[in-house]
Amino acid sequence: QLQFVESGGDLAQPGGSLRLSCTASGFNLGRYSVAWFRQAPGKEREGVSCITRSAGNTVYADSVKGRFTMSRDIAKNTAYLQIRSLKPEDTATYYCAAEAFNRCSSEFRASAYGYWGQGTQVTVSS
């Protein structure tokens, strides 16, 4: 059974940092392109970053460029999202998603991804 487990979400202060993790089980994450999405209450799900299966390309949403860094550790079967300079508007549930294609698009179409984690909550507040 293909599963993701996200972790790392927390209550953090503005200007702080968090690192989110997404660990896959039941499949080799290296054979999938992986994306991070987030959804704030009352808002649509928003794609924030993606890394291709080959790790040759990483794409970020304009709203997070310069503050978010996505990476992947194949040996640990885990993808990461490093978030710096946290802002209150980063408050959301963050989800990782995967699909067995080798592409990322700045359109971040959630419907393109067939495998999703359960989400981890990030709350930014002073």
C-alpha cells in the first residue's frame, strides 16, 4: 500500500523556520515527482513546490520563492520542505503528493497527482 506520512508542522512565530518531512512507504519515492501543496481554511489548495522524479528540476510558486526550499533524500525515501522567514499567510495544512511522471509545472494542478499524504498543520502566529 502506497502511503505518505507528513510531519514537522508546528506553531511557529513570524520570521521563524520549519522543516516539513514527507516519508513514503510502499513505494520508491525516487520514481515519482513529488509536490507540496497547502490549504488554508476557506481557501483553495495551492501548490507551492515540486521536484521532478529525476530531481533535475524544482519549481516554486511565486508566493514562496526565496523562502521555501524543497529537497529529497532517496535513501530515506523522504521529501522535505524547508520554510524560512515564516509569515502568518503561510498558515495552512501542508500536503505532499506524488505521481509517476517526470515533470513539474508552475500550474501545480492537484488533480495530476494520485498519491497524497494526510497533511501536517503549520500555524504562524505571535
